[in-house]
Amino acid sequence: MLLVPVTRADLVAYLPQGLNMAEIGVAKGGFSRVLLEKCAPARLYMIDPWEHQDVEHLAEDSNNPDQTAQNERFDQVSHEFSPELKTGQVVLLRAYSHLAAEQIEDRSLDAVYVDGDHSFDAVLRDLNAFAPKLRPGGLILGHDYTNHAVVEFGVIAAVNTFVQERDYKFLAITTLDAFPTYAIAPALEGAAKTFAHTALAGVPGVVELANYPAGYSFSPKYIHKASGGTAFIPSFSTAST
């Protein structure tokens, strides 16, 4: 696995252009626009139920507002991306991600970006639902590969479980975001190989952590900066320490 000192917006720029992509968890469409500008995908499925969920682990989530706000977000996204919707470059799927997956053909996607419900069960369900959608050489990326006292995500555990159960390759995580992005792939070939090699060649200061996550524990640390905000420190330990 590569520890890449970039933000997620910079990381996705290392993907080949013209891919078929899907984004799970659109919200207001901010990162959708980044994907369109950086990756110039042939098609981008933008997937989100835009539905308030009355569940405990999402009670304080800013991306789980009331239903009125969710409808407003959907209308805003529909308007903002109307040019791309008209050309077919963008397809909006207003559905829960595991149901949206049923509307996408197997082996039709080159890359998927997972940023929906961050509970362990939901992340693992998304990964399992979209793995069959990948073409040979495809890869899965996702947001918020972290955990701390305030935000207790299940992303790390779910991704690591998936990688080990499916024998996926853990390609990279970003280290300049407070909430890192990860990249994984079933094999280092095609778009996944191009992505990894381009990031390795194009970013100074990349560090490789061999065979991750086998034998490692990832416990990121956060410190308060004097200038305000927090700094993210990726921290790994081995099973023997």
C-alpha cells in the first residue's frame, strides 16, 4: 500500500480519463464535480437516496438532514448537473446504493467511489454490491478511512475485512486529508495499475507499507493545531508490538 501525501481531489486526478465511474453518496454534489473535472469520465453514476434516515448512528451526521432539506439537495443537484444529464455523461440514481447496484450491469464500471453510510455493515455491503460491477482492471476508492473519538466510523474495519476476504490489493491512502481516501483493487492491472504507477511516479514522498493490512493495525491520530483545526497523523503498528 502506498501512503500518498495528497488530498483526495489530487488523488483521483491520477485515474485514467474517460472511465465509467460511480459515486456512492453524493449529498450536494461537491465531489461529483471534482470527479467530472479531474477524471472526465465517459459516464458517472451519481448515487444517493436523498432520504432522511432515522437511525442512531446517523443522528448527528450533517449529510442526514430532514426530508425537506434532502429534497432540496436533490433538486439542486439535478439543476446543477443538468448539462451533463442531458448528454448522458451523468446518470442520477436516487436510491440506496445496494439497490442502485441492481440497475448497473456487471463488469461495466472502471472505478467506484464509496462515500455513503459509514457504518461497518453499510460499507461492507457497498463493497460487496459493487465489486461485481468492476471491469477487469477496475478499482474501488472510498472516503473516511479513519476513526477517532468524535467520529466512530466502521470504514477501516469494513475495508480491511473486504480486502482480506476477497484477496484485494490495497493500493493507497491519502495522508493530507483529515479524512483519508483509500484505493483498493482485485488485481494490479488495467486502470488500477495505471493509477498506482502514475501516483508513485508523480508524487514526491510516497511511502510503501508492504502487505497491508495483514499483520498491521491502523490507529490514526489527530492533534489540534495552534492555528486552528486538526492535523491527521497516520499511525500503524504491527501485531507483534
